[in-house]
Amino acid sequence: MKTKRLFWKLYPSYLILTVLSLVAVFFLSSSALRRFSEGQTADSLGVQARFAGEQLRAQFGSDLLAQTADVLGTKTTARITVILPDGVVVADSEKAPAEMGNHRSRPEIQAALSGRVGESVRFSNTLKKNMMYVAVPILDDAEVIGVVRTAIPLAEMEQMFGQIQSRIVWGGLLILLLSALFSVVVSRRISRPLERIKQGAKRFAEGDFSHRLHPGGSTEIGSLVESMNSMATQLEERLNSVVQERNQREAVLSSMVEGVLAVDTEGRIISINKAAAHFFQGLEPSAAKGRSVEEVFRNVTLQKFIGEVLAAKETCECELHLQSSPVSDLQVRGAKLLGVQGKRIGAVIVFNDVSRLRRLENLRSDFVANVSHELKTPITSIKGFVETLLDGALNDPKEAGRFLAIVAKHANRLNAIIDDLLTLSRLEQGSLEELEVYPSSLDGLIRPALEICARRSAKKKIEIRVECSDKLTANVNQPLIEQALINLIGNAVKYSSSEKTITIQARAEANELILSVSDQGYGIEPEHLNRLFERFYRVDKGRSRQEGGTGLGLAIVKHIAQVHGGRVEVQSTFGEGSVFSIILPRNSP
């Protein structure tokens, strides 16, 4: 239902009240004026009747009575009639007495004959119009000898009264007009401040708390304006506090590595942060709000877990394995979500990505297995040949010498494995800040590594080419970079056929320095490339052990590059060769 504006409620009320007041005043004043006019007329007629009676008493009973009555009638505005006690009209200022009937039955005459002043308003049969009559007795020694009656037509009085009423009406209309204008002013003075308050409240509702209402009008309006301005200030402060808390909460949730999901008691999503959405591909946080868990998450295990959390009183935990997701393993923890009154309003679910932890656990398990296997092989060989020597082979110089050579070979292999493990351990515990680095010529780093590998490359008639400017320098730890180059060159020689070519290249690109070793060896199949730099990972285990490798060389190269703030890369084509690169930052300290 549409409501009216306050102005249209106040203004018509004032106008109607004014009209009713004017109408009441009109009728009351008209009635009072009529009574006053009639009374004044009656008094005037009474005075004229008494005056005429005094003049006619002396003429009473003579022939001059009618003439005197006519003279008096011309001198006054009233009609004068003289009546005897028996009701016979003996004189009249306007009509012949003979034409007039007996007036004894007239009420004013009866009153006058009884010694009182008689008054009456009625229709005159003689003059055919409404008249007012006043009759007074003519006394002679306290005896009523006749009656003098004065009369006046009511038409004159009505005309006068009509003129007065007309003036009252025009005055009332003028007052009504002035009242209407005054009512407009008063109504607007009342409604305008309220209208301004309404507009201000609307701006407050729209969030514009900087707007302020200006006090005006009555004291009550001013108090209301001050209260609303104070309310706006408090609302602005509270809203800013809420927005700040919300922004802080959103910033915390957005920056969290852990995924956070909040649901209500019916399983509908209240909030979800970016990390949680990232764990589940194709999920937008804004689009997920308000939707059910079953609609958003297609994982049955997660749906059941959320249902258990909503039903449970304590914290729940589980692990979630995802097939098609950026992460594969999640640790999920759920707890009840409480409202302001401490009433349960839902549940909060926290997702922790434990994929890396699981991979590290697997790597550790594989590392332990690989170390055990790599150490067990030479130890078993050493143990076997030592037992053979103890069983009598030691007495055969030729066999004893061969067995001791094999024992020495496996002991050297065991020592190499332990040395490489110690090297890896030191690299993992160190950092670039802890290294002793200084400007070194890259050409000066490559040459010593070539000298160490020269004997093995010459044995296989492998040509090693170097493409490096003697002006290229880098801030590095020289022994570590030399070790990395020795490992890469050694692998290139080891896994290349005879009479092949190995190219060592050093070049600068943008803000990076690239040291690469290219060979024309056996090459590596694509499925092995991602795991080449893992410890003890071998593409061809039989060939690697035959060549005397420990399985830790490339892992050492990777850690040397990382401790310098760089990285390693590999490109390989199976059957054609491989390119191993160490990429270092050019502006390294």
C-alpha cells in the first residue's frame, strides 16, 4: 500500500480544521448576530411604542388620534397601530382602521392588555409579509385604556443581516486563504526537515556515512538530526572495523598455503580460499559460495568426511588422495564452526598439502633402499672374496692376487660411494652465503676438469672441444664448479662410444651464465629425464655399475648448481646424445 507524504497529511488536516472552524464561527456568529439584531430591533420598536403612547395618551378618545398616529408613523421607521382594549383598531399609520380586523387575539396585544410589553414575529395578513411587532399598554391611572403597537418588516432586518453575513463570508474566505498559505508554510517547515532526514537516512543506508545532516527546525528535529549523525559516525566506525577485519581475514586466508573451507549445518559452502580451490581443479571460490558440498566436490570420501565433521563433536582427521589434481595427497582436518552466541553454525575444514612430504618419505625410503643396495653389493663381494682367501686361496699367489685386486676395487667403490654421500650431505647443509666465492674465469674452471678426464677420454679416443671466451667470469666456488664439470665430463666420456666428440661450451645469455656439456653417446629415453638427478637413479643399472659409477654424480651436480643459486637442465635424444647444462646467475655475488 502506497503511503502519502507527510506534507499531504499535514496540509489537508490544517485546511480542513480551518474550514470547520470558519463554518462553526459563521453559524455561531450568524445566530448571535440574528439574536442581537432581533433584540436591538425589538428594543427600538419598544422605545418608539412608548414614545408614541406618551404622545397619543392625550389624544386618546378624540378625532385627532388617527392623525397623530399618521404623523408619528412618518417620523419613525416603524408602523404604528393603536388598538382599544376590546381589540378594535382605531388608528394605523399605513392602513385604514376600517380595513383591519379585531386584534385582541394577537399575542402581543394580549400581553400588552395584561400590562406587559408584548413581542411577536409572524406573517401579517394585512401587509402580506413577515413582521416584528412590539406592543405596549397605554395607562391612565394604572388602567389600560389602549395599546400602541409598533411594527417593522423583517425583510429590512434580513437584508441587513444578509449584508452582515456576506461580509462574514468574504472575511472567512480571506481568512481561509491566509490560513491555507500559512498551513503550506507550516507544513513545509515540518515536512522539509523530515524529508532531509529521510534523504540522509537513505544515503546512510547506501553506505555514505560521510554525509551529515544539518540541524534545523524545532528542538525535537535538531535532537533527531544529532542522534542520526551520531549513529552514522558509529556505524561508519563499526563498518570500517568490520571491513578491516574482513580484509585481514581474507588476506590471511588468501595467503595461506593451507586450504580452508567453511560450510553451514546444511552442508552449503560459506567460504573457501584460493588454496582450497587450487587443490580441486576447475573450482572458482566466488562461484562455489552458497552451493552444496555434493554439487561442488565430486569426491565421495570428502563428502563423507564433511558429513562426519558436521555430526561429530570433536575434531576429525583423514587423508585424501586426489587423482586429477595439482596435488595428490591432502591431510584433512575438520572442526565445528561456532557463531557469536557459541551456537554451532557449521564446520571448518583445513586442507594441508602433504604431497611433497609423501614424496620425500618415498625418496627417503628409496634412498635407504638404494644406499643399502649400493653398499651391500661391494660389501658382499669383499666378504665373499675374503672368505675365499681364508678358505685356502691365500696360499695360491696367483689367485690371491686376483682376489685381492677385486677386493680393492670394491673397497674403492665403497669409498667413492661414501665420499659422494658426504659431499651431498655437505652441499645440502650449506648455502651460497656460507660458500667462499670469488671471481673466476670460466675457461680457467674448464681446463682443470679436462685434465682430470683426459686420460679416460684418450683411452676411448674421444675428442673434447671447448667453446669458451677467456673473458667470461663468474663469482663461484671454484672447487665445487670443477667437481660438477668433472662429473658431467666423466659421464659424457663414460656413456659415449669410442672416437666420438664431446663439446664443452660456456656462454652468457641475458642475466645467466650457461655451462653445457654435449656428447654423442647413447642418449636417454624421455621417461627417465625427470629423475636423472635423483640419488642412485640409473637409466641402465648394469652398464652404470660396469662403468664404476656410484649413481650420485648428477645429484651432486644439481646440488652444486642450487647452492650457487642456479639450476641444471638436460636435453637428450635417445641414440644420438645428450646435453647437460649448469645455469648460474650472472650477477651472483
